Amino acid sequence: MVSKKIKPTTIEEYIDAASPESQVKLWQMHQCVRESAAGASESLKWGMPAYSHQKILVAYAAFKHHIGFYPMPSAIKAFAKDLKNYKTAEGSVQFPLDQRLPLALIKKMVKFRVKESREGIIKWKS
């Protein structure tokens, strides 16, 4: 969970303001998304890290017991089989802090979103 006392203005500030338990996973997530969506712009949307290419590709956030990952409903549906061991909702998945991040899966999901963006199959606005 990110400290309410500090209002981050960059992804790096967001990660630095998170709890020590979350920071390692947030840095891993940041690096994974950056590598998977090379050239995407980085910003904070709705107070959480977001990556865009024309429109938002993915976002994520730190919570007390998990990292929330928001790759849009299309990605959750496309990777439903791979996500069966995680709590999901229509456009999100929760990665528990007490487990390793599935970085290979996250990379695939981000690349899926990049492909959707290039093909114009995207609904979020930047």
C-alpha cells in the first residue's frame, strides 16, 4: 500500500512510497512491463503506475496483501487458464505478496496488450 502522506508524481516515487514488502515486487513489475512494452510512456493514472502506447496498456497498484494488475478484460479473458490460481475480476488480477510474481505470464499479458493497441483493439483512454 502506498503511503497517503506522500503524493507520488512518478512511478519511481510511487514505488519508493510503498511498504517495504511491496517495493521489491513493484520494481520487478516495473522492469517487466518496461521490457515488454518498449517505448510505452509511463505515468500515474488514478494514482497508480500506468503504461501507455496511444492509450493505456496496463496499470498496477500496491495493496496490503497483493499487487493489483490491470491489463483490461480482454487480457484477463485471453489468459484465464493461466490465471486460474489467482483472484481475478473483469479487468484485474491479484498477485499475493507472499508469492513470487509470475513475470513470464505478466510479460505475455503486456505483449498481448501492446498487440491489441497496435491493432486498434483498445478502449481505455490515456
